[in-house]
Amino acid sequence: MRYVLVACIWCKKNAKKHSVATKKSWRNISSKKFQWIHKLLEDRGSELEAEMFICSKCCTSLYKEKKRRTVQNNISLLDESEETVNVNVYEESYIKLSNVVKMEGFYGDGNDKDYCIWCLKGGNVTQPLSKLERISLVCEFKIYCSANARRCKGGCVDIPVERSGESTYLTHDQVILLVTDLIHEVNRVKHMHLLDENDSIISEEDYPAWTGWSLTQLKDMCSLINPQMRTSKHRLPFEAVCMYWIKLKTNLSFRQIGTLFKIQTKEENIRRRVENIFHTVSRYLYDAIVPSNLGFHHLSRADALTHHTAYTETFFGPSLALIWDGTYIYCNKSEDHKFQKETYSGQKCRHLVKFMSIVLPDGYVFDLIGPFNGKENDAKISKAILEMNDDLSMICEAGDTQIVDRGFRDVADAFEELGFDVQMPSFLEKGAKQLETEQANETRMATKTRWVVESFHSQFKKWRFFSERISQDFLVNIDVLVRTVAASLNKYRPRLFHGKSPDDYALATKMLLMHNKTSQLQQLISQGDLSLRKNWKNIVHFDIHFDFPYLTLDFLREYTCGVYQIKQSSTYAKAHLYDHGGEFEYQLSSSDDNILRCRIHSKHSSTSKYFLLIHFDKNGTHEPIKDHYCQCKSGARQLGCCSHIATVLWYMGNARHITWIPSIRTDDYREKILKC
């Protein structure tokens, strides 16, 4: 005989329609005889069908639900007709109900062991609810469930199925158990630590907000130090790790952290106990994470070469590229006069210690060396590293590229003597006001690759312990703390910049081909064929219909060779509009309507203004912008453009088409300061 599969209308379990087992344990409830089951199914959100089957387990569960509702309806009728019923009947019913408490706004009577308390379906594999889950249902969803309550083992719904508006009646014993559970929960929350490994109250976002790391990452760190760190009655290893990272992330005092973690000890010992935990975790994490994730020995040369990006590989070849830069950690003024002089920085006019960051092109931290005296500059520090550290020569070879900023100008010769190629932004020659085109282009190639070290410092300083002024007591172990954070970023965070997509390679190749390109507008100005000040006509009626090509953001990013100049454009445009009564002032060349001139203030000096020229094509679809030139220091470069050129292109070609409105948030601050 061929069997036909049917499914239970409630638990969706399949069975064979014509089998002997199905005929004995399943029931066809399609007729009006089972109207009471139909009503329960409708109340619970199930859609009725022409032919419906139900298994014996679900049928039993629904039958118990019917009995429970019948009892509650009888109680409700008794409440409504208490003035008209016979006194003897009322007294007899009152005796039966004197042990029952009515709870308005709640659902459930404790008869919940035969179905899932969340989805209200029976027949599935279920598991008991914990006390915390039962209390959460009462507090969050106003659903009472007994100690026998269960839910689907594999998970069913995120929010419990909505119940009907009927009242809940609890017996005397049920009320006592509920109140007892609530008292235990209140006491548990009262003594609960800020961050707990198995806490179901706080969200996943709370862990990064307090520590900088996710719950999974914190558990992994805990597993690394568990073999060395014993469990104490005052804290678990996981809580100790959380205390360590909270100190670095928020820079709260040890006494404040002790309050957050409910350290139970004498008042004067709370700070000392948390401080001991901090230094213990610091030592264990350093030994567990730093050797394999930071330092000259943790990477081979082949592994370091895999951290190339499209830009370093295209600009400087396949040799190893390292990016150098120093960073500061401010400290208090010392009472020791000698140490006070050593830590004082004349550049920053503050007391500080320095670290030297050596970063690979994708943002991976190769090493973080220090601390050094605050009065030492980057050139002296890097020279000392080259002279004292032979490990650098083990991974670097002649011909490798060292990318630095202008602060390394005094040590450039030392790099070149070791056979390294030095890439550094160019300096203005004596008496010059603008970089040559080739110098400006080479500077752009250097800045296009070295920004990741600045981004790493920004990421590193998100742990406020390092961005604020620290106590002298921490300077003894400051190298351990700094290197632990850097190694943890290498281990647990993704790279700051991958830079190996086809678009990155295409843009890098384009920039390399434009390296020797010069500006035609600059040549016309130098030859006297075009004047920056004479023979220009003002645009009297400037509006959206001005015949300037529309520029998409994708085109602007490609033209400027990045996003930094585009991000600066809105603030430059707002300042220009503020200085000129809410309008942009433009002029067109009297000899060529396709050459636009504008004058923009420098953001660094209130007295400096720069003329800029843009040669555009009104009908150009593939090349709407043909050339540009600006009077600023880097305005002659052709690898992208300066922020002044980018501002005009962004406003003329994009912002005015989308009715951009400048932000007024900072205007309130400025007006308030001026009124004081």
C-alpha cells in the first residue's frame, strides 16, 4: 500500500496517513465535533485547513489547555455574578478560591510542562528553563511559568508568542516560589560584577564599550592566561582580564574599578587589590601575546612582504616597505629635576615619553619601540634604533623602502648609508613659495602610503590610558602596556587597510603614469599667456543652471586619488560661504569660458588666500575636468589635487545639485563664545 504523508496541525510532525500507527495515535479533527480544538488553534495563531490531523501528544496538551480555561472562566463568572448568586454557593466557592491570587496583566498558571513556553507548541524536543530565564519572562514579557516550564531545545522564536488577555490565578505556594525567586534575583544583581562571562543582561556591545574587545576576544585572552593565573575568591580570571582592559580603555581609578566589580574587602585594600590584579594580568598577557605578535623576530621577511598594498608595490617595487613614525604618551611633572628635564618636550611644551612605531603598509604593527626621552626627536630615536638594534638588518635588505615624514630629515643619510631607499615628503627650497610639480607628486606618493601609521596611532589612543596624562608610577611598565595593546591589535583586529583590490591596483598604476605630468595652466601662467589677476569676468547670476559638468562622488574620489580631500571639502566650502555672504564667488576667463577662477582662504592662516584655476569641458563625459592649478604650497601636483581644488570641484559639480546645506552645529558654539 502506498502511504501519504500528513502533518500535525500544531507541531508540524509528519506521519503516514494510511499506516496502522497513524490510525491508532493520530486523529482527524476536521469535523465540527472538535470545535473546541479549532477555537484553541485560532487563539494561538494557527490557520485552519479543510482536512486537519493532530498527534496524540498535541491533543493532550490542548485538552489540558481547555480544562485550564474552563476553570478560569468559572472563576470569572463567579466574580461577575457575586451579588446575585445564593449566599451558600458563594461561601462554598470562596472557600475553594481562598487559596488563589488573581494577577491582572500576566499570563500563565504553571501548567506548562507539555509545550514550549515561548512558541506554545508541543511535540518538539524541549529543555527546562533556568531560573534566570523564568524571571526574565516575568519581568520583560509578564509571563508566569513554573519550575517545570520548558522551551524548544534548538530555539524557536526571539519574542514569546502573544497571549490572550485572560487573567492569571496562582496558588499560595506558587506565589511564595515566585517571590522567593525574585528576591534571589535582586540579590544576585545587587552583587553582580560589571562584566560577567555568562551575563545575559548586558548586550554584546557593552564589552567593546568598556574594554575595547568583544566577549569572544576576552574569553580567548582569558584562556591564554588561565594556566598561570589562579582563581581567587575576590575575582575570576575573566573578571581580572576585564579589570585590566577597563583600566586601559576608560582610565578610571583602581578604586572606581573595585566598586564596579564589587570587590569585597576592607575599604583601604580595594584599590591595592585591583592594582595587584592589573599588574598581574599585564605580566601574563605580555608573555602570552607579545612574543608571537610583535617585534622583529615574530615575522620572517617572506611574511612581512605579504603585507604589501597595491600602492607600495606599484610605487616602490616588490621590496619590503616599512613606515616609521613617533607617538607621544603624556605624563605628570616629576619631582626629580633630572628626570623632569629628560621628559620635557620643547615642541609640545609638556612632559612626555616617546615611542617609535614601525608599521607595514597594510597597518600591521611590525614593532613598537620605547620609551624614549621626551626631548629626543624622531631622527635621534630612529638613528639610535639603527645603531643599537641588529635585528632590523636580519629582516631588511639593501633596496628596501623606508617611508618617513619630514621629522626624519636628519637621519635620511643614515638610512641611505645602509642601502635603504628613503621616501619622505619634500621641503620647500629657500625662497620658494610652492613645491615643484615633480616634488609635489612625489610627496603625494609618500603620503598616500604612510597614512596607515597615523591611523594606527589613532586606533591605539582610543584606549584613554594612553591619550591622557598618566601617573609617574606607570612609567616603569609603560613599555609592557604599550606593546601589549599593539600586539593585541595585530592578533584580534583586522588590518587597517587591505589595498589589494583591482580598483586599488588601477588607481596606483594611474598615479604612477601621472608622476611626470605637468599642469598646462601653470605653464600658461608662467609664460604670461594667462594672468591670475587680470581679464576675468564675474559670474553675476550663479545658480544650479550654471553650465558646469556634474561630477559623481566616484569620479571625485578617482580624480583626487583618495577620500581625504573630499572629506575636507564641506568644511572649506562652509568657510568660503560664511566669508562671502552665503554665495560662492567665481570668475570666468575672458578668452575661454571653460576656465574657472576662484579665491579660497587657507585653513591654517587667516591672512593667506589662494587663487585656483580649473579647466573644464562642458560636454566632456569621460574627461569633464581637463586641468587644474592652485597657488598653495602643493597646488602644482597632478597626482590628485589639493583640498582647495577639491572643494570647488565638489561644490560646483556635486553639492549644489543635491541642495547641500552646511551644518550649523558649530555655529552655535562660535556664537556662544563670541558673546562671552
